[in-house]
Amino acid sequence: MRTALTLGLCLMAVTAVAAPRSKSGDNLEAQASTAGYIQRETFRSQMNANVVTIMAGSPNGTDLGIAYDIAQVVDDGDNLRVLPIVGKGAAQSVKDVMFLKGVDMGITQANIIKYFARSGELGPNLVDQIVYVAKLFTEEVHIIVRSDITDIKQLDGKSVNFGEEGSGTDITAQLVLDALGVNVQRLHLSDTEALEKLKSGEIAAVVVMAGKPASELAGLKEADGLKFLRIPYPKELEDAYYPALLTHDDYPELVPAGESVDTVSVCTVLIAFNWGGDNIRYKRVAKFIDGFFSKFDEFLQPSRNPKWREVNFAATLEGWRRSPASQAWIDRAGSVAGATAKTSFDSFLAHTAQVGGKPISDSERADLFRAFLQWNKQPH
């Protein structure tokens, strides 16, 4: 009897455990699952609405370091986050902005977008599809040779490394040497491999496109029989390049004290696709621009890349459209300044440009813009 009673109790317990849940239990579980789903989707939506991406260059390039500076300065917690992306150079960044999903902006070179506009490689009307957020800094063309090369014409017919095929260095090297009438045998080796071959005499030159001082050239020494080759600045280069100097301060082991080497530089540009004003991608970039421009002085801190001191957000890129969001910010800034009834900072500068009958330079323009930002922070 006792055994039977015990067995009966066990069966009752098993039955209780195995019995299906009540409808109220199912409803509670379903509600919890739905609430969790809604919470995740809300969080996902908020994160994506406040994140912008910048396609930059390779890990050793100046562009990626600049993109990381931007990410750190502009970061505003959950309100705005910038994600730098390691890319494949200035040329690929243009293609990525045009066609790659999830890429909002990219850092490239002014001569590269001009090249693509002329070639039609990325389709017609590129100037209508790409806008510039801001002109940034300049990057210098470095041509490294052995000490026996004294003139760029001596490279004619010789093997020269142009970096990764299709990169900004590759395209710039082609354009510059073609403009100078120098025909070379192009190689596409890594900088490290190319520099070793240069030292051994297997190749005649290495072209590196980077903001000075370039980290990949830090270990080179004049004592190793290497030097920078002078690049002349004829009219053929004036439309797309600026004259520049490589100095002893830039490269103390390659340029003797008190000397410098003539070269050319190109302007880097932060670009975006020309989304319509009601597009969510446009709104994200506009939110970024507000944070980016408003915190300009923070980029001038000693801990930041010295190239920031060259940047002038108000500078124009001839032949290209400024992002409407960038233009709107500059117009608002000029309106606050009350520039004698002019409604944009560019107009304000035009009003003050003729000092002593001489137009102001880009550097003077940048100084005025920085002064305006400082003024704008003060109570009025």
C-alpha cells in the first residue's frame, strides 16, 4: 500500500512537470520575446542613425591617421560616432564612396577625382555625383633615388616603383611623369620591397605619395646613398599641383641642414556621395559636418597630426560642388559674423580680401576662419 501510494505521488509529480504551460504563461513569454526584439531593433536603429564611415588609406598612410583624429575629436558618444575604414588608397576611396554599401565619406586627392572625371571610368557626370565636404591638407610627391641620379629626365626608360596598382600614388606618379615627358617602366611593389631593390641597384627610383614626413621613409639615410629627386614645376603641373619643399626638418637623415628639395604636392579632400537632402545618408553626413566644423580648433592641439594646421574648411575646390550641408554651415557661420550684410563666410572673406590691393592667400584665409571660430565662441 505504501509502495503504491509513493508510486502514485511520483506519477502525479511527473505529470505536473510534463503538463503544458497555461495560456497566460505563453503570453508572458511571447511578450518578453517581443519586448526584447523591439529593444534590440530600437538600439540597432539608434546606433546606425548616428554612425558615419570614412574610407581612408592604407595603415601606413597619412589619410588613415587623419581619419582617426576625426573619429576621436568628433565622437559624441551615442549621439555621433565616426568609424574610419582601412582602405586601399586615394583612387579606391573614390570608387568606394561611389559604389560600396555603407561608405559615407572618403579621403582622396583632388587630382584623382579630376582624373576620373576626365577618363569617364566611373561613369558620366562624376562632378554631379561627388561633393566635397572639405579641402584638407596637402600630400607631397617623394621620389627616392640613388645618389648617381641628378635629374628626373635620367629616369626615362628605367624601372620605377609606383606602389600598388590603381592606388593614388600610382595614378599621381603616372600623371606627373607624363606631364614632364618622362617615360618609365612601371613597377607595383610594396614600399618596403621597392626600397630594398633601390638600395641594391635593381630599380632606379621609388615614388611615395604621403604627407611629409612620411613614416615609411623614416629609416632612410643619405649615408646609404639615397636622396630625394627634385621635381620641376612647369606650367603643365600648375592646374592640379602645388609647388612644395622637402626640408632638413622634415627628413634630417636625407636632406642636409640648410638645404631643401623641390617637389610637388596635391590637396587631399574629404568627399561624399551627392545624396538628396531628404535621404537618411545625407542627414547623417550633415550631422557629422556640424560636429566636424564646430570642433575645428581641437584639431590644432599638439597631439594631433601637424597637417591639420594646413586645413581651411572655407577653401573652395575649383570645378567641384561643395556639400550642401557644408555650404549651409559656412553660410550660417557667416551670418552670425554679420559680415556687412553678406550671408556666407566666403562673401565675408571676399569683402576683406583686398588688403593692400593683394588677394589673401589660403593660409591667411585659414587664419581668418580660425579667428572667426574663436570669436563665435565668445558671448555677444
